[in-house]
Amino acid sequence: MKKTLLFVWLLAGLYFSLSAQTSTLGNAGGNPTSYLGWDAATPFPLNIRHNGNQNINILRNGLNRMQFQTENWTGLNGLNVPDANRIMIELENDNVVPAWSMLHLRDGGVSQFMRRDWFNVGITYDTAADLMYVGLLERPIANNPDNETDAVIAWGCQDGTTGSGEVDNFRMLFLQIQTGNPNAASDTEQGREVLRVTPLGNMGVGDFSQNGFGLGQQPTHRLDVDGSGRFRQLQNNTPDVLFTGVEQDAVGDYELNYLAFNGQNDQFLAGDGTWQTIIMRG
């Protein structure tokens, strides 16, 4: 019986040795088809593991390009996740640092003070001094086992108030296949801009990089529309004010204002936009 079991174990070891390519002698693979892992005959998942609580690095050309990390994450008001998973991917540098969220795509240079405690379940992008975070913002609710969670797009860090005057906007672009058509903004390298939000909270609807605005043109109001506007499902209540427009830079360019009804039955709205008293003549 002992000999039979030994023979079975030997066969199992032979099977596994034939099913895996773990290395080439001397780590100098001369065959472009050499690989590290299981072959197609192996019916088991491939595990990459470190039994200790240490990072796992992936290097190329001698540089650390990717790192699997863990972090004892501490969020807002006592939220915490021990051994939270993190993946850091470097663009070109070898200076791997702790990832700020579950996935961090890093070009390097952004200040550590740009990090927020609530960065966790999301993706962080950074290049030079700028960053964007797309993910969730969790915060506890008092006397409630559930958390309040918002979907968040956060970006930074130039708001135009510094000496350089640089502004980092949030923009939405629509792209099509580039055909060389100069009249189709979506065919250009940049694409068609459909929305722009400034760091001050002004939202521009339309393409603020076209129509003579130039790349430096910014929305100047909380809502700045390049084009026509339309409102649906408006309520038909007794009005308090009348919306009016004050012409700005050109015909068709108006800043919205309101004109309050004064409640006087003996007055009318004159052609200059003011209320005038009705004069009764005998």
C-alpha cells in the first residue's frame, strides 16, 4: 500500500511539472514563446501569491512599473478598512508610492496634500501637479448602520487665481473617427466639447473651444449656454417676476435678469423695461 501511494504521488508531481513553465534555466529565455504560468492542459487557476503581508511588484526594463499593495484605510468619521487592496501603475517612473485609491494611475509630481481621506473605492489619475478622482465618497450617518455614499468626480489643482493664471477645467468631449472634415468638431484631434465646468463652479454648455471663443474662453456664469435654450414641463403658476435679457457682446448674446411685478393695477410695462403709471385723461 505504501508503494502504491508513493507511485501516485510521483505521477502527480510529474503531471504538475509537465503542466507548468515556471522559468528558463538561468532566467535567460531565448524563446519568444517562453512564459511563466500554467499551460492549456492545467485545469487549475493560476495563483500569484505572497504569503506574507508584503507588496507584489511587476518590473520591466529594470523599473518598477506596477505594484499590488495593501493599506489600512481610514476614511471619514472613523470609517476604516484593514488591508484594503490597492494597485499602483506607473507611467514611466520607478518611484512607486502608496496608491491613493483601489486603482491609481500615476505619472508623478502631484502633491501629497492633494490626497483626501475619502479616496478609496475609485480610480485616481495624476500627472505633473494635477489629478482626477472618479469614485465613491462614503461618510457615516449618525446612529445608522448604513453609510451615505455619493458618486464623485474630483479634479485639481489650478483654479486661475494664482500668478500663472492657469485653469484646470472639467470637460466632456465627444469623438468620432478623424476624417479631415474641418466642419465637424468631433472629427478633430480634440473632439467636440459639449460641456465645461470651471473650478469656480461655472458651467458652460456647448463647445467653448470653438465659435471664436478659443481655448482660453471660460463660462462666466453659473450656467453659460452657447446656443439656444429650452425648458420643458414648466409650471403655470401666478408669476412673481418676468425674465428679461440684457444684450452682451453680440446680437443673440443675452444675460438673463428678472423684472419683478409690483402688484399695482394702475401701472404697465413700458418699452424701456420699466413700470409706468397709467395716466387717465378725461
